Amino acid sequence: MFQTKITAMFGIKYPLVVGTMMHLAKAEMVAAASNAGALGILASAMFPTKEDFREEVRKVKNLTDRPFAVNLNLFPAMRPVDNREYLDVIFEEGVKIVETSGHKAPEELAREVKGHGLTLVHKCVGVRYALKAQAIGADAVTVVGYENGGATGTLDVTTLCLVPRVVDALQVPVIGGGGVTDGRGFLALLALGAQGVILGTAVLVAEECPLHPKVKQAIMEATEVDTMIIMRTIQNSHRVWTNDAARKVAELEKQQAGLMEIVRMAGGDKAKRMYQEGDLEAGTISCGQGIGLVKKVMPMKDIIEGIVSQATDLRQKLAVM
Ligand SMILES: Cc1cc2nc3c(=O)[nH]c(=O)nc-3n(C[C@H](O)[C@H](O)[C@H](O)COP(=O)(O)O)c2cc1C
């Protein structure tokens, strides 16, 4: 059932990846995704020290014996991260899969990761970036279209058009995403040639996602027109849920504010306050246009199995059309 090159490469049950999420993809969420048969990805950049990160990796290992990955962040951040420190922990703790995401294909990191025999996945938003990732040794490439939650880049190509283009251009397997929240989107991306599908917005309402119930409620009440792109003026375009904080960022951009002023408003501690205390206007939260289809808080296992079972039924129906 949906066995692909990605299920074989990662050793997972379903060709589903639960995308990394700053301040949210901690041990509980990552392990829940992996235990549900998908690949969970721990976000390393949220841990201030090497030892904090090591503790979280160990927590994941205690919560699941299934494969999981660690993300190394290459996006601009308030607190610059030294990915080499995280890499040391990754090697020492025996993590087997590394995902990188950000503006530049990480040649040096790729050499290190591949040199240690790990599986490398790079996430990006365009054909030329995907080709570059393949050239530097990525075993698989994730591409997300314009509708996705989080970084959108500047090319603005939708998932429907981007995924088959990248599938045709690459030899390595492609994981597609951006806007997938249910079995229909999942099956559609497999039909486009993706060997795996990444989810983000769909799992914001997972029971295991450490988001305040008020934020989950706001997400469930939102529709597909309630997201906007911010931070384009500082070459860090992100699709987020439209709230006061996002509008303030847009206003700062109109006034041609500098990088730090914008990043301070858009991320970091303000976002953490929103996530933990449920102050809906405190910060911004990445969200894709799929938000309009996210309607119920459920255990991660039910979200993942629901997607697979809906896709299984749909595949049968399509076969007799
Ligand atoms: C709240 C949130 C935070 C995210 N944080 C990150 C991140 O720190 N790094 C990253 O590479 N992707 C991040 N993403 C993107 C996801 O990993 C995934 O690629 C994306 O959500 C898939 O698109 P979808 O939301 O339309 O399903 C984030 C997404 C969301 C919704």
C-alpha cells in the first residue's frame, strides 16, 4: 500500500513526511509522526545549545524506535545558528536522516552528512534549486509550492506545476508538498510523480502539536483566503496566517524597515508567546492555503491514517471511472 522509493529509503510505513516546524517540531510531535508511520523531523535551530539539542534527540529516541530526521536550518534567524555544532550531535547520537532547508544548497554540510553515510534530503521551492541539491549529493529532494505554509521563496510556482517539473528534471526521488491536507491532495501528488508527500499546516491541529488550543481553534476557523506572504522585502518570503502581527510586518515592509526590525516582529519570542499562551495577535505563525481544509483536532495517528485511508478509497474509485 503506497510503497515508494521514499518509504524504502527512509524505512517508513507511508510515503508521508511531517515537515519540520520551528518551536513546534519537538520530541513529542516528531515521535508522534514517526510512530504514526510517517517521517517526523526535529527542528534543531530552536535549541540554544548543543546539549539542549542532544537532550531533545535523546527524548525522540526514547519515544520512538521508528526512523526520524533532524532539520538543519539555513534561513536567516534572529539567533544565528552553528549547524556544525548540531551536526556533531547528529553524528554522535546516530541520527540517520538529515534534512536541510533554506536559501542555499549547503555544499559543505552535504559533504559532511554524506561523508558520514547519512541520508540527506534538501527542501527547496524551484527546479533549479532542486537540481543543485541533487548535484551536491542529496538522496532525495523536497519541493513545496507557492501555497505552502512557511518559506515560499520568490518563484511563486504552485505545487501542481512545480512537482511534475521537478520529478521530470531529477533522477533522485522527489517529496512534494504545499497545500496537502487530506487523502485527495496526497494521492494527487503521488499521481504527479512524487515518491513522498510532506505535510505542515494539516498537522498544526494534531493533539501532539504544542500549540495553544486558542491558536488551533483560530486555524480551524480560518479559510483558504486567510494567509498572506510576508518578509518578501528581506528575501525571506513566508506564508503565514493573516493576523495583526502579520499585517504589522507588511506595514514595516512598506516603510522599507530593515531585516532585524522585521524579523523581530515576525518570529522568535513573540511567536513563542503566541504558541504557548494563546495570544493570537502576539506573533506570526506559518500557515499554508490548505488551512481552509483543517477542521478538527485529532491525534497525529488519526490524521496520518485518515489521509492514507481516504487516498486508498479514492484510488479504487478512480480505477473504475
Ligand atoms: C508553523 C510552521 C512552521 C514551520 N517551520 C519550518 C521551519 O522552521 N523550517 C522549515 O524548513 N520549514 C518549516 N515549515 C514548513 C513545513 O516543514 C512544510 O514544508 C510545509 O508546512 C508544507 O506545506 P503545507 O503547510 O502547505 O502543508 C513550517 C511550517 C509551519 C506550518
